[in-house]
Amino acid sequence: MSGQPLYIGQMICFCAERFHWRRIWQNPGELLLPGLSDMATRALLYRRPAEPATLLVKHGSQIYSIRLRRHRRARRYTLRIHPSDREAILTMPPRGTIADAKDFAQRHGGWIAARLGRLPKAAPFLPGTVVPLRGLAHRIVHRAGQRGTVWTEVRDSGERILCVAGAGEHIERRIHDYLKREVRKDLQKAAQAYAQALGVKVKRLSIRDQSSRWGSCTSAGSLSFSWRLILAPPFVLDYLAAHEVAHLVEMNHSARFWRVVGRICGHVERAKAWLDTSGNDLHRYGVED
């Protein structure tokens, strides 16, 4: 009706004539307002009110919770397993429906069950847990009566231990913080050495809990790494530092890129082989089943 408001997401439009929904849906650029990008317009058009964050799928006698994720670039429904969150994630295309998503997940219930079942046993940061630090096994020991935060010791027997002071409820957080400090220290040293060798500059180095990649690099000179690299042997962390710094020379994975990596790092193949065989195991530490 002429002069009546039309609601699109949280945006109110007044229209004096018939509103061509199909045309606008297919060509959202026609709806652009000052300061509103095409991407923002599409986000409003594709928005689904009160959409559930998860759905349940039954396979055999087990029921699995599947996290839903809608992505504007997705062209089809896809499933993946998040190794540290230990859950399945279903990515939906912009115009996908919950009904189709549930049908897709149900049809792949066997795949979900098999992949989740193959995840290595979780190793939470609690007293008694054995954690690799720079590739060497350390048993977590709570030293409640001592002052300090986290440190390492070697017992007379030769066993390496990771000591945590303070109250028991802070053990997990303190170990996480300690490992992040240690990995940042090692990565900054390695990245700086490789940057100097290549004549480039690292503008920023971030530590995160990345599940799909061990490191990343931006053209602006920002590097990002998984904190879990401190659990791997030093030659693995060193290779990944070289790999990401090399992207500041070649922002691709071409033959030229690999020549740059090979020129500054002498253990590329050894580190890649270790990651292929043992990398997934690092995601089980600091999590619970």
C-alpha cells in the first residue's frame, strides 16, 4: 500500500509504489542506502529471525548436537569437525533452510559419528595429565602451598613436571596463560630471525586457538599462530614461523614461495611430515570430552 512502511530486517523503507521483492533479492544493489554496502544489504536480506544455533541428529543410539553456521559465500551444505571444541559444524548457504540443513546432517549421521569417535582422548589441564611442552612430556603437578604461577622442574627420576601454584580452580587458566607466553616468546624470536634474513618486517604477531590452520599471514605484515605450537617439537614451530614470514615475500603457495621457505629453513619436509602424522593430536590438550 502506498506510503506504508516495509520492514527488511531492522531497516524500514517507505515505498510509494509496488515493491519488487524478487528483483531486489536478486539485485540488492538497487536497495543501497548512503553508507550501506552491498554486503550489508545482502546480510539484511538473508537474515533469518530466531534461527537456532544448533540442531540434534540421531545416529544409532547416540544423539549429536550440530552447530549451525550460515556463510554468505557458501554454495552448498558442508560438514566439518572442530578438533578442539569436539563438535560437528554444519555450514549453510545464505538461502539454505533449517529443514534442508537437518536433512543433510541426518543423511551424514554415520560420518559425524565416525569422525567424532576417532578424535583422540581429551587431555584437560588438570593435575596428573601429561602434556608435551616443546615436544617433551611434562606431568602437571599442583603446588598449592607455593608462591608463583607456572614453572618446570625435573625430578631426580628424570621425569619432567609442569608445576602450578595457587588455588586448584585456577590451574587450567594458569597453564593456558603460561603456554601462550612461551609460544609467543619462541615465535617472536624465530619470526624476527627469518624476517631479518628475508629483509621484511613483521608488523604484528598474534597468538590464537586456530583449529583449521597453524598460522596465517596478511599482506599488511600481521602474523597469527596457534598457541598449540608450543606443544610440538621446536623444529615444527620453527618451520611454521619460516612459512608465514615467507608469505611476506610471496603471498601464495607457488613454487617460488616454497623456494623461499626452503632457502631459509632446512627442515621443511621433516616438519610437514610431523604435522601430517601428529598435528591433529595437539588439539586434544586443554579440552574436556
